Amino acid sequence: TQPTMGIMSRAQPSAPAPNAPCTTVHVAINSAQAYAAPRARLLQSMRKHGVPMQQVHVFLAGSTADDIVQDEHGVRFYPVRHESIDFSALVHIAESPRLFSNVRQWFYMHDTCDVGRGFWPNATRWCESGLPACALPLTRSLPSSSMGLYDAAFLARHAADILALKNARALPIEKWKKRGFGWEDKLFKVCDAESPVPIRRFTRRCFNATIGRRTCICSNLAIDETPKSVYGPLSTPRQEWRFECADVVKYKANYRRNLSLVLQP
């Protein structure tokens, strides 16, 4: 059994509950047609913990369907013909801006996650004021798998950068995934480059005293290094990465020092 490793910093207070419902922050779930079990588990956790499901959008890479489907809870499912791995949903958002004209901020995440009751209050912390930056990674302790909050106007301005991440030639997904390792958190790096003051790529503190604002959502991260089969006894063993101050858990199959490339639930 492997030990549990924690990367921790000073605890942060929970975000206060908003005075009024936030309708302009939406959740983009990057998914794939074959990942039904992870997707169902994540959506169930969202329903349980009060996320307004009509503001949740699921992007199904590799889907051959023609129509957007809305389920009984209000979640919309978008067919995405290409398979661009970690960026399929971002590419679809960039390609279809008219579909999302009412969105001001996106919380971008992958289907291999769970959320708790603190997720939505934290995701909507800057609903009224606007984000303190063009994008906020989930953490800066380690790479964030491109998960975090994005200002929708920032994504629109950098549509060309996003479309460069599209697997337009339908290369094998194994090849695209390996290429994508070097693109992890790419849009966060683009946002950082717009700052007049250099931003540290990795730090255990989200508040940057030099510029007087936050540069990430969650400054603490705890990792359970013991792989577990989260999605059934035959599913891929995954480490549990807990972003506790954001109340998000990411189940990672392609973790550090993992010797294989995993592309199945």
C-alpha cells in the first residue's frame, strides 16, 4: 500500500452563500461518449449538493448524435464529433459562441470528478464582482488539468488559441493525449501572460500580495496515492486528488510516475 501524500497550506474560509441565485456562472463538463459511469457519478454529486443543473453543460467527445439533448434535470448534452481529449469542451464552446451568450464565467472540469456541498458557493464566489483574473486554475500547487474558472470574454478573445488544441485531423486519441500533456493548463498560462506583473506558475498560496489579488481558487491539495477502482471493480484504478477548499475531487488515472497511458474509465 502506498502512503497518502498531502500538499497543504493554510486553510481558507468557505465562500459565503450568495444573496441571490447566480445565473451567469455555468459548468462545462469535458466528457466522452464512453465515460458514462464517471459522468453519471459526477452529475449525481452535483444534484445532491444543490448545483443548478440547468447551468450544467456536458460535452460528449466522439458522439455521432446530431442534436443537443436536455435531460429531466435540465442538463444539456452536446455532441462533439472530434476527440480532443482534455480540450473537447473548450473547443466546442469556442466554435459555438451563440449557444452560450448568457454565460459570463465557466467552471471547467472533467467527468472523472466529484463535488461536495461547498462546490457551488466557491464556483460562484465572483458571480457579481467578476473574476479577479481572466482565468483562475483550480490550484497552483500542481498542474490543474486545465480545470478552474474562466472568464467567458477571455475565452472568446483567445478562440484561435483554443481551436489550435482541436484534433481536427482525427489523429489516434493516444497520440493526441500524449501531445496534450504539454498543453496542460495552456489557457491559464495565456491568462498569466496578460498580467503586467509576472505570475508564479506554481505556488502553495493563491493570494498574490504583490498584485493584491488571487491567482487560483484553492491553495490546498491532498493526494491519496493509493489507486482505487472508483467506477466499479473492473474500472481503471485511480488516485484521489482532493481540492478541499473548492470541494472538488479529481480521480486521476494518468498521475505522476504512472507508466501507462490510460484512456478508459
